[in-house]
Amino acid sequence: MNAQSGYEIREMYKNSIKYNYELNRKLDTAAIRTFDKKFIVSEGYKVGTKWKDIDKKLTDSVYKLSGFGYYVELESGWNLVFCIGTTCTDNLPENNAEVVCIEKRMRERMKNKSLLLKK
């Protein structure tokens, strides 16, 4: 059970990569994520990629989900997730911050995202 979302978490393996997925009360997939460094999104990023190595166009449109982290949305539909500090959103990611997981979430959960445009 995910304490933040209240959704049940299950795991699966595909191509020897471990994924966790959340099921909502209707047993629909609410989110899928991986902490596995073997998973590489089509844009070339993976868990462990540093903030400074991500295209500036992407980091300029980072958004924050309080208590969950900072998200960089990719064209592929995946999100690079950064967890900064004890709340995961203590402050904006800095150059050496690393992607902690890569995930896709249901759109309804994204309604409350706060867009943070960095100048």
C-alpha cells in the first residue's frame, strides 16, 4: 500500500527490469514506475541521470507534486522524478541531483501539479 496515495502497489518484471505499479480502487493502473537503472526511456535518460545532463527545455518546465517530488515530463509520456530532501520537494533540483525513478501517472492525479518555470 502506498501511504501517500492509498493505492495498492504490485510489482512485475519485463525484460529483466523491475516495475512497481499502483492499482486504484477500481483496480485500474494509477501509476507505473521503475527504480531500475537498466530502464532507459526513448529520450536516453535513466535512473541516476543528473539534472545538469537533462535538456534545458525540459528542466525549464519542471513541475512539483508536493510530497511526491519534482517531475520532468518527457515526450514519450514518462516522467523523470527527483526527490529532494525529506519531503521530496524541499527545494528545486540542483545540477548534481539525480533521477530517483521514472514513472507514468494517471492524468487525474496530475491536475494539482504546480508548474515551476525557471528563468
